[in-house]
Amino acid sequence: MEQHWWQEVVVYQVYPRSFYDSDGDGIGDLKGIIAKLDYLAKLGIGAIWLSPVYASPNDDNGYDISDYQRIMSEFGTMAEMDLLIQEAKKRQIEIVMDLVVNHTSDEHAWFVEAKENPDSLYRDYYVWSDPAKDGGVPNGLTSNFSGSAWTLDEASGQYYLHLFSKKQPDLNWQNPQLRNEIYTMMNYWIDKGIGGFRMDVIDLIGKIPEAEITNNGPKLHEYLQEMNQATFGDKDLLTVGETWGATPEIAKLYSDPKRHELSMVFQFEHVMLDQEAGKSKWDWTPLKINELKHALARWQTELGEEGWNSLFWENHDLPRVISRWGNDREYREESAKLFAIILHMMKGTPYIYQGEEIGMTNSPVTDISQVKDIESINLYYERLAQGYDKETIIAAINRKGRDNARTPMQWSADVNGGFTSGTPWLKVNPNYQTINVEQALTDENSIFYTYQKLIALRKDHPLMIWGDFELLETTDKIFAYLRRYQGETWLVVGNFSDDKQTLDLGQYAVRKTIIHNYPEIITSLARELRPWEAFVTVVEANDDRK
Ligand code: GLC
């Protein structure tokens, strides 16, 4: 397989609204990101996935774009955006823009025109439908943010489609002129020198609404091949699709280099393991570690040479991993380091979500008035109407709600965690006095330095990038695997539990300890693992020594 820079780097996701506020309005901004580039360079990352910074009325925090070629006024100006791209480059960091083209804001000029003037050519940029025979919604499609996916436009008597909020009308990718406008806009950003695109819910663009087909529609890959040719195809950019509906087979369609679509996709199989089968993310069931490791291992081995993995535990839509699957109390440090080690040692491009590198935790609420995220707010009222009690809904929101990951970055023990001198748009997690960047940087054993070390190791050891993967049979709570490259073998082990576990891998001899989340050197692989213990060692099969 040809080798690319985007396979070698570690990517860091910035959620600008919550990263760093430079002007005291309580909202993070571009200048704030520029101010923290040295911090990110110290961590060692090679790219930033920047959540949307475009003009937006913020119904869904920037995922509802009203102008793709303007910067949201709270975030700054286009000149500052250009400066961010340049300043990042100086530090060998590429900027990967969030590309949200399944839908726009209802305040985008195209939609305003489409609505006001049904005869305009913009009408067909969106998806319209006459009412059903009974006068109601055209069909049973539902929005990811609760309720029907159809809203009536009273003036024309037609419904428009929105797979997210009412203020996020879906674009009609069947219209070639719309597709061309998108490609022109992408080229505008490419010409600015960005490093690539993260493509929001890209598996929805091939939708056939009248047939109630949303993801993986028949023309999806045709559109992506067309996009590739019209935009980034002749450049070596990082392109990563958000694809909730991907299996390994589907992932190869996107990322097999021979097909000229994307570099890689975010797959969500592991993310959905703690929800009841056939239900939504809000219907929780405990994670089985055995399922987690087998799901991840399957992705590791099945893509082979026909695709590339992205590796992540967190993003702005998911709860904090140590609160979700680790132990964010007595083993916060150990479990955070375990998740870091297990993820970064797998094959694929690792992504770190802001705050993950200092072990930030979920931030529970007691009442819906404290929630800012439209998805959780809509869910709350939908479930109340369905007869759920408040406590149950709030508990579900505390477990899975998106605000958990969106609380402001904790920079120091100062007021508001040093995020802003004003009033933060979302309350800072009260644990900022103990969990913050300043503290992490002064403690040489902090979670931060584990991430820093993993990134540095990646730069020195091609094995981490290119090595083969093999899952080892162990007891349920232990995840152990080998990576092999050019005659060298690394063993990666993690105990995903609060209890001691017996590791029984005496068939391997330790040559060297690479990294460990407890202080001492590893000598034997037939040993007792402590809670959330994780390490990597260079090994040889004992037989090899004969
Ligand atoms: C993606 C984004 C999410 C957003 C949604 C609609 O899932 O990650 O934050 O709400 O798309 O754009």
C-alpha cells in the first residue's frame, strides 16, 4: 500500500466553541486556538480536525451552516482563519475542516431562496414533498433529533426533509448543480492550504427519501468518486467520512485506494455496543469487554490492504470514555492511560478529542434547564410526552448526552478552568480545580505525558503504523494483541476492570518494556494484572529462543 502522511500522524479534534476563549465572550474562538497551538505541538499531533467554524445560527452548534465561505462571527474572521492555517503549518500541523454537506441551515441563502421562491432553481437543492393523501407528513422518516423528518412549509403547502433539526434542511444530492456548488466551495478551502476534510454524516448523501432510504443509498459512492475527481483527488489530503452505517465491507468501498473516494471512515460499531439491540443510544445496556475487543479486532484484520482505520474513543457527540467504560473516580488516571495505550497501539490513524489527553470526565446535570444540546433537549420532551419520568430521562442524558464532551476545556485551576474571563456558554465541569492542563504539565506521570509518549513512539516505530495485528485469546476482561513488523513483535495488554486479573501469556518472553501505566518494568507475562493496568512490551515467543 502506498504510504501517506495521514497514516503516520495523530489527529486532535478541536471543538472551537469550548476550546479557548480569547476575548471574554464566553465562547471559544480562532484566536484562542492559535494561542494554544504550542500546547498541541508539545503533545505532538500532526493534524487538527476543526469542528465547524462557518457562519451559523447555532441551532446545532455550527453543524447548521448558513454560509460555507464565511466564519462564524463569535469565532472570528477569515483573516484569523488564514492565520490559523499558516501558524499551524509552521508547527507541522495540518487543519482538517469539517465538511457539513448533507444539509445546510435554513438560514442559508439557498434555502431562503428555495422557500421564498418555489420556482427558483434553488428549490431543487433541497428535498420537498407533497403531503400524504391524508394531508399529513409524506412518510415515516424520522429526524435524528426526535420527531418526523418532515416539516411543512405553509406557503407552498409542501414539506421539506430534515434528518436533523428543522433548522437543518437536507440537501438534494441528486441535483448536479448543487453538487458542483459544493465542489467549488471545497476547492475554495483546498486553495487555502487545508489538510483535508472530515465529512459529516456523509453516508446520508445518497438518500432516496421517497423510499425511506437514508444511509448507504445507491448513488453514494458515485457521488464520492465524482467529488474526489472534482476536488481533492490529485492532492494528498486526509479525508475521513462519518459513517454510522459502515461495516468493514462498506468501509472498504470508501477507503480502498483503488476506488478513489476517501482516506478512511469513522466506524461506530464499538460505540454502539452499550445500547439495547434495536433501540437507540439512550437505551443503555452495560458494555461487554469481550464484545468490544472482538469488534475492534474484526476491524483491525478485515480491512487489510483495501482500507485504512480511524481509531477513536471520543468526539463531540460521545460521552467521555473514562466515564463511560473506564473508572473516572479511583482509577481515573490508570483507566485514561489504558484507553490511550490500547487505542494508539492499534492499526489506523488515532484521533484524540480535546480534553481526552488530560482525562476530562462527563459532567452530569440535575435538570433539563442545564442542558444546551438540541438532541438531548428534544429527546427530553419527546420522552416526557411518551410517559417516561424525568429522572430516567436525565439519567440517560447524563450517560450519553453530547454536552458531556462539550464542557469547556480545562486549562488551569483559575476561575472557569481558565477557559474564559467571562461567563462560559456551557458550565465548566466543577472538577477543573484538579483536572486541568496546567496540573497535567507539571506532573511527569500525568495522562498528558502518556499521550505525548505514544505519539513520540509512533514517530520512531513504523511497527505502530504498519504492523500486522493479531488478537490473543485471554480471559474476558483482558484485551491483548500483538503487532508484528519486520521481524519485531510487540505485545499490548490492558485489564479493562476494577479488579485484578490473571494474565496467562507465559509463552512469550519479554525483551523490553515500551510503555506501562504502573511504575515498574515488566519481566514476566504470566502475572497478576492490577486494576486498569496496561502495557506494551517487545516480546519473543519462548520457542524462538531454542
Ligand atoms: C454529525 C455531527 C453532529 C451533528 C450531526 C448533524 O453527526 O457530528 O454533531 O449534530 O452530524 O450535522
